[in-house]
Amino acid sequence: MAPIEPQPGIMDIAPYVGGKSRVEGVTNVVKLSSNENPFGPSAAAKDAVVRATHEMHRYPSTDHAELRAAIAEVHGLDAERIICGVGSDEIIHFLNQAYAGPETEVLYTEHGFAMYRISALAAGATPVEVRERDRVTCIDTLLAGCTERTRLIFIANPNNPTGTMIGMAEIERLADGMPDNCLLVLDGAYAEYVEGYDGGAKLVEQRDNVVMTRTFSKLYGLGGMRVGWGYAPKPVIDVLNRIRGPFNLSNVALVAAEAAIRDTAYVEKCRDDNTRLRTLLSESLAEHGVPCDTSMANFVLARFADQAEAEGCDLYLQKQGLIVRRVAGYNLPNCLRITVGDEPSVRRVAYCIGQFKAGDR
């Protein structure tokens, strides 16, 4: 009997590997590998979760109306143009499922988020990777990479794992120059870390070919709840809701996210703390001869002389109980991505990298 074969493209997917959370033989590790908020969710979100436990036997809403209303209120958006998903990953998956497919292409940059490629292949589309310029998204190479088969273009801004960012004028140039039958997707997973940046929301409202995705996993400290959202033209939202599962988000996740987004004072404090500690980390690493690009997110990309030095530093840090992220899979073999933790963690990882560079191995 012949084996049952999956759809073309599925077996080309290398499963996504998250950041490590433990080191064998080492206790009390500090995890700086997954860009999590070191301060966790707000007290308001925690209280909402406790209250929600009394309703865990009830099905959640199918339209996420209360969470969409809260998002719209806080960000000044149209609730009817918002869709919620299991992290922004699910919105990315919906977009590929709805708009890509066999004989189409999905475009992204060489250091872009791994889920762009994974979701494209899952939809049967061809993923197309274009070059960046010194670890910064390059609009010229994206425009040159477009063909009549291009259906989706993904940009993370700020980008992960580089932390770099481009201006809105450049994004508008891409939206103007890309093919007519194509959607530009602005992945704003780290947008909240940039003071005054709307993640591209205004551009979404001005055009019919731009979509924005956001998440509660980073600044809001709800990575374990898996809540994301998208903002798009109404016709796109209508399409995505036709393939979205009716109960894709739990009661607990919905109320946690609503409480989190309304607690604006906590959000501002976390953003300010991250900015201060990110500067401390990058400046401390520079003093030890380890450069980083200017990061606008909650991590830095530490650059080493070569892959061997980066991997050697990672192993040394693991022995010290510090877990960071290798990013060779993102075409950055000589780099380590380091989450901005709390102040003791920032000082500890910078000190240990200094010890490694000084030859104390």
C-alpha cells in the first residue's frame, strides 16, 4: 500500500524551534532567548485571569467583540477592521491560506521571521527571500524581487532578530511600487517598544493593499496566552474571518488581553524600562568589543568575529546559567540574539560576555 502523501511543500518545512529554556545540569537559569517581558503581565491582567477561571466551562465568544473594542479604543482604530488570533502567527497563517497557494510567491527578507516561510510552504506557495542591506530591510531588493506571482510581502518593523527598523516613507514606497494583486503585511510584533509608532495603522486606513499584525506576547507579557491581532481593509478581514476557527481564543486569553491593553500605565513603564536597559546592554557589550546594531525592540543582536566565536560564547554563557539565542537559522551565524531582561540579568550577561572576550573560558 502506497504511503499517504501530504500536500506539496509540507515536507519542505523545518519545524519552528523556540528559544531554549533550560540547560542540562544547570539550575536557576536566566532565560534571555525568547524576547519575553522580564516583568511579566500587569496585575490587572493577572486579576482578570483569576476571575475568568469561574467561567472556564463556558465557550468563548466567536467574534471577540470586547477585545476588539478595547484594541480599537486604545489605538484609535475601527473595531470592524480588527481580527484576533492565536498570536500574530495565526494571522500570518490565515493570510497565506487565504491569499497564497500553488504557483504564487511570498516575499520576505533574508533575516525575516521564520513563520513567513513556514506559512507560505504550508499554503503550497513558493517562499522567496531577498537580501537586506547591513541587516536592515531594503525596499529596493523587495521591489526587485516582486513578480506577477507575488501575492504577499512580509516586513517585520522593527525586525526580528536584527532589531533594526525602517521609516514609513520607505514602506509607502514599497506599497506604491509592488504589484496590484499583492498585499503588504507589516508585522508589528515589536511596534509597542517604539514610542509614538503606530505600526503602520494609518497606512492600513489609507490603502486597500496593506495589513498590520500585532501581538500581546512581547510588551504585554502574555506569551503563554497566545493572543495576537491584525488590522486590515474590511474586505480582507471578511476573507480571514471565513477561515478563522469560531473559538480560536479562550475566555481566559481574551480577558487577559483586554485587561492588559487597557493598563496603559503598566505598558508605558515596561517600555521605558526596556529602553533604559536596552541602552545599558548595548553600551556594555560595545565596551567589551561586541557591537550591536541600533535596536528598536526588546533585544539586541550581538555580533562576533565569526560563527565559532558566537557559538563558543553561547556555550560559555550556558555554563553560567544564561540562555541566549543562536540565529544561524536566520542567516546570522556570527551573531547571538539577547533579550533585554531585568537589570540584574542585563548586567550579568554583559559581564559574562566580557569575561568570555577576555579569555576567561
